[in-house]
Amino acid sequence: MEDWLVSLQKTVPLLQQAGSVEEIKKGHSADRKYRVELAAGGPAVLRVASYEQAGQKEQEYARLQALQPLPIKASRPLDFGVRKEWGICYMLVSYIEGEDARDALPTFTDSEQQQVGFLAGRDLAAMHQLAAPASTSPWAERCVQKHRMYAAAYAASASAFKDGERILAFIDRHLPLLAGRPNCFLHDDFHVGNLIVRDRSYAGVIDFNRYDWGDPVHEFVKLAFFSKEVSVPFCNGQLAGYWNGQEIPDSFWTLYNVYTAMAIFSSIIWTERTVPALLPDMMKRIQTIVEEHDAFERRIPSWYS
């Protein structure tokens, strides 16, 4: 065990009587993660980041605290601290027992998958009740700026695909719809890889480290990119749960299409820059999305029922 981790156990009251500390290898977060058996209160997750991220991580911890009054199955914040002498900051949150939904859902019946999605969708709707701080800049301003940046990078890249210009034109025609959209809390990585199931039922959502403020519809882009390829019944269930079984308005589908189309270009550039070896896989995923949405001429994707 590393010296800083031993020292942390000795100086953080909740960790002083911990029964075991086991590193968690799964996930793409840059945080170091450990499952810790607390003397009182059951298992917890210790997340450790660099000292330079302390301000960002303290805000993330504060958002978890703000979500606590809402009816959401998520980790409870237990402790946060900074240790400048070791170059780290840490967060301690309760551990949600169960399995990664991405791995478990394919073994469930369609109705079980849909029910997991339904309950997850209800949690997502509850999260979106948390409004952005008044100082947060307008969503449209931030979203359009980011899209312009990725569109310019795409134009200069070697990853052009046949429907690219047509989809960019679709986005440009619909950008005025972003004006005045709500600014609320976004998990911003809400998909089956960040959901936990237990006893063939929904157990909760994890990994809030990519949270943002913005249009709640943007949250559903992850259906197209990640959840749909694992479980279509889950995706249908998530939409039904979010809308509480009511008819989904046309305005939702229009914005969902715009944000999903935008995500195509940001995904290409992010993959090129970060994990170029995975670019062929990403381009295959994008081609599937383009086909399911008929290059965004369809109002509703072909997988939805």
C-alpha cells in the first residue's frame, strides 16, 4: 500500500477503523478509486484525485450534497478533504452494492431491462429538478460555442464521412431552438455503464465527476451512443420513466436529434485526440447512429418503440 494511502487511513476519522481497502480498476475516470469497508456504515468508495483538482472535486462533492434531499438512488457524500503535502484531494461516498448494468442487463428479460430503465429515468427526472446557480452562463451560449469548436476541428481532420456536411447543415438550421433552454443539473454521463443493478433491479447511479449544467434533453445523447447497443428495452424504459408514462413531446425529439448530431463530431475529435486506436470502432458506432436516425431526417430513431 502506498505511503500516502497509509497516512490517509491514519488521519481521516472514518478511515481509521477501516476493515479493508481494495482498489477498483473499472471505469474511465482519472480518479484512483478504492472500496473501503468502514467500521460503521458499511462499504464506501474512496476517490482520490490530484491536489490541482481540489476546487473542482469540492464542487462535485457539494453537488452530491445538494442532491441528497431529492428522491434519487445515488451514493451519499461522507467526507471530503485536501492533503497538499501529499499532492491529493479525496472524497468518501457510500458504496452501492450490485453489478454494472452494462454487464448484467443482457442476462435480464426484456421486461426486467425495461423496468430498470424506467426507474433510472425517474431518478434522472428528479436530478433535473436541481437548478443551476444564477451565475451560470446561458446553456445555448456554451453549447453552441463548443459545437463550433468541434465542427471546425472536424473540418480540419481526416475523419470525414459521407453524411457529415448534411448533418452539420441540420444542426445549423436548428441552433435557434437552443435559446432559452433550461439550465439544470446534468449528470452528463448517464448510461448503463454508470448504473448499478442488484437482484435484477435498479440499485442506483454512480460517477458524478462529469456533471454539468444545461438542457435536460442533452442527457439523452448517451442513449444513442452507449445504452442502446446494450439494451433497447432499457432505453425505452428510461424514456417512459422520465416522462412518467406520458406521451413524449415532439419538442423533445427535435432537441434530442440536434444534440445527438452534435455529439457525432465531438466524439470523432475526442477519439482522434485521446484514443486514436479506437477511432475505427467509434466511426462504426457513428454510422449505426446515422442509419438509425436516417441522417437526422427521422423525427424518432428507428430503435424507439
